Amino acid sequence: MGELKMTEESFTNQIRRLRFEHGEMTQQQLAEAVGVTRQTILSIESGRYAPSLLLAFRIARAFAEPIDNVFQYRAVQKKVGAKKSSPPLLKRAHGLA
């Protein structure tokens, strides 16, 4: 059998940097611009919550930036280790393995 692979995913954003580049916009101001609560912006900005696709586009539009300048997604496949194959059951049962 082959090796096992696990996908590590990360979703990051540049919201905090963009807020400060846009006149030190507050979380409340951004929240009002995109129609959510300040707590939602805080959760997204800190990486505890991933926004819906629609909200991600709204946030990018609020900064007049392409969505991939605001949000970044990365997936990396990692090897977990080789999975050892065991001898077929019939061979083990007869002591041939």
C-alpha cells in the first residue's frame, strides 16, 4: 500500500493591515460598510471564523481590492508516514506469512 497524505489548510487575511492603510478604519466602520457586526469582523480578522464567499467579496469591495489581496488560502499535502501492508489473511491463517 502507499503512503498516507494529509492536507494542511490555512486561510489568512490582510484585513487589519488594510484597515490601517485606509485611514485607520475601525472594525465598526468596516462592519457597517459590509452589513455585519463588529464582532464578526473581529472574528474574521483574528482567523477564528472564515467568512462566507459573499461576505469575503463585500469586504474586498470595501477596500477596493481584489479578493485575493484580502484573503489567502493555502493547502499543502504532507506525508503522514508509510502504511505497512499486512500479509493476506489466508496466508497468516496458515502460518505462511
